[in-house]
Amino acid sequence: MRSPEKRIIPSAEEIRLMPRSRRFDGLPSLRRDNPFLSWGDVPHSVAPFVPTPVNVVRRMLKLAEVGPDDVVYDLGCGDGRILFMAVEEFEVRRAVGYDINPSMAEPLQEKIENSGLEERIEVVNANFFEVDLSPASVVTMYLTTSGNSKLRPKLEEELGDGARVVSHDFPVHNWTTDKSSEPPHYTVGSHKIYLYRIPEAFENEIRVKRSKEEEGRWKRIRGLFLSENS
Ligand SMILES: C[S@@+](CC[C@H](N)C(=O)[O-])C[C@H]1O[C@@H](n2cnc3c(N)ncnc32)[C@H](O)[C@@H]1O
């Protein structure tokens, strides 16, 4: 009997130290075109591709009361399922998806062309931190808590009043959801959905941060600190 070919699998540390171009050599499961595992190698990616189940997508769009006047942006659109459902079932005006991973964006572009919906669905292979979010009336996301925190200032700055942000499984820290009772999220099986309305989600936060009383207190503390250290 032929002995099985010896395969040397490098450790995670060895992979980390390899030049980028060699990291995937001989490791078919880590090939660049495997969207499930290549995200760590895509600079600025804040989440791997994990699709939102369709029943959760439907609930997200329903909760955000998505309709024909809306422009939906899916930040990190993966296989485009949110874009297609927004257009086909909820009849939104336009759905735009950004994905930084070309192995997600390229096949999706082909799918859009084959569907004949190019006028209403668009995919852009780009880093969503570098695009203008102001045209969106609804933003959907399935990222990570740290990814959401990095996006928060951009969402606060660019989204217009009346926009909704729906996040699957991960909250946006320091924002308040639209739910008045606990828990702050909606549930579909084991999945959580966080719904935020702009600017209500953060206007209290900003008011507290900028209140006169708060500022006065900080000025006094700062004054004490400076006089002690001068
Ligand atoms: C968990 S998947 C969500 C896919 C889809 N939105 C859904 O819910 O089914 C996250 C996606 O975000 C993309 N992504 C991560 N960081 C990104 C960034 N900075 N800019 C654009 N896309 C990003 C990943 O490539 C991945 O496809």
C-alpha cells in the first residue's frame, strides 16, 4: 500500500510571516477565491462573508418599513441577497451594495446583469468607509460590533433625517434602537435585529455629551489639572 503523501501544513504564525503572495500556496481551502476564508487577507475588511438567512433579511426590511421611495445601501453586500429582496419583494427604487472582496463583488455583478435589474441594483467593489452614504434612506449591515463602531461617526455625519439603519446580530454601541421595551432588539430564531432611526438613535447621546453642565464640569477639571501641572 502506498503511504499517504506527506503534506506539511504551516502553522497560523508561519502563514502570518509569509509574504502575502505565498500565503495561499498549496492550501486549497485558503485560496484567495474562497470568500469564506479570504477576508482576513482583504485590507480594511471588517467582517467575513456570512450570509443573512432569507427569513431574517425579510424581517429586517419589514421592520425598516422599506418601500418604493427607498434607496437601500447594504454595507458589505456579500452575495447580494438583501439587494435582490429589496428590489424584487419590497419594490425599492434602488438598491446599492458595497463589498470590498472582489470574489464577492464580481460574481454578483454577473448575477445582476443576468437578472436584467441593472437599472435598480448596483454593486460596487469598494471599501464602504470611503464612499458617500448620504443617498441612502435605509442602510443594512451584517458586520461586527467593532466594524459598526468604526462606521458610527460616518453614519451620523452622512445619513439624512428619516433614514433607518438595520443591523443583523450586532448593535451600534452608544445608539438607541427604536424599541421602547427590553430587549432592545427584535428576534428571529437565534438571530437579533437592531433597528435605528436617524437622528433619534443618537441625538440624546450627542445632547448629553454636549450639555452645558457637562462641558462646565470638564472645564473645571481641566483647569484644576492645568494649574496643578503648571
Ligand atoms: C457577514 S457578510 C454580510 C453579507 C450580506 N450583507 C448579508 O447580510 O447576507 C459581510 C460582508 O462585508 C464585506 N466587508 C467587510 N468589510 C468591508 C468594507 N470595509 N467595505 C466593504 N465591504 C466589506 C465582506 O467582504 C463580507 O462580504
